[in-house]
Amino acid sequence: MHVAIGASTPIGLVAMQHVTVLQGVTMAAISAGYSLLPDVDCRNATANRALGGTGHRIAHGICATVYRATGTSRDRAFAQYMRVKRFNDPYHRTLTHTVVASVAVGLAVYALAFVGLVSTAFVAVFGVFLMWPLHRRSIGLVVLGAAVAAVGSVFLLTPWLVALAAGGGYFSHVVADACTKGGVPALWPVSIQGKRWWNIRLLGGMVTSGSEAEKGPALGVSVAANALLLFLQF
């Protein structure tokens, strides 16, 4: 679901002719991959399987450290409650699921794309690489997709468009998860009702992650993501 939403984020730019169809396709490949990246803090996530577990260890450690360092007494009490009851990992869907993280990814990608052609190609290949566990039986297509995305990013996209694709795909995941029952602390480090890790639930907790009911909100997230991209281009 996240890949579909992420891949759709550049459509609005194509429709408004801010980018060409070929640019939009290249951006879609990058966006789709980066839409999986926020879940690198989860052991069984697609992005983590793609990175062989290394990403999870690093991301989870950073998430836990930042959570403890910036959390209020209410945040720490909630984390302790989650550990005692063993409901879930208290540090999953924390730092990696914030607007701050989305902006940071966009800025990092922009800096890499600005450096030169090799780093631009790397950004594109990395995004497509994150999707390979979804296509284990057709790894050749993943390799081909990575090569095409690399060439397209080098010859068709500016650093701004590469960053927009990566950051937009990442942010689409944050918004999508904010539509689910669990929600995400998207506005960290803003304090809300005594908690900096306050979970935002855009639909009031009506949608369970992974359920059929996600399809409607997924369409809404796709439309919202495209609207954001259009706004940023004006």
C-alpha cells in the first residue's frame, strides 16, 4: 500500500505539466522506494529486510535514544507501560514517522544530488533497492528498474526534483500511517497535552493498519501528497 501511495505522489506534477511524463515516471520510482523507508525502525519491515537488518539496528537505536532524551514524563510512562504489557515496541513509529524526519530526508537527498551525477544515481538506485524484497522472484526487473531510475535521475531530474521525489515519498508514508488506528507522532517535538510523542490520528482511529479499510484513506493520502507537491511548485 505504501509503495502505491508513494509512486503516485508525482502524478499531480505531470498533470499540471510542471514535469514531463518521463520525469514523472523517474520520480515515481524514487518516491515508491523512499515511501518504505520510515519503517526501517521495524524488524520485519520491507526496507529493513532490504538492508539486511543493519538499518533496523541503527534506526531503532537512534529512535530509542531520541525518544528517551526528548520525551516528557508522560511519554516515558507510556513507553514503560508498553514494555510491561508487551503490546508493541514503544520506539516503533517514533522519530522515523515525523515531519522532521521527512524534511531531513529531503534535505539529505538534495545535498547528495547537488554534489554530482554519481551521488544522484546512488539516491535513485537506493530507493529502488529498498523494494527488492517485494519482488524476490523477479530480481532482474528490480535491477533493471534501478538502472533506469539512475539514468533518468541523472539526465532528466534536477537536484530539487530528486529531493522532492524522495522526501515526498517518505512523507506520504507518515501521512498514511497517521490515518490508521495507531497514528504517528508526526508533529514531534511539539508538545501536545504534555507529550512530545503524541500520536496524530487523522481519521480518529477508525482504520487498522493492513486492513481493507486502508484503501479509502490511501486514496486520500495520494491526493493530499499530490496537492502538496503542486503547492511546493508554485
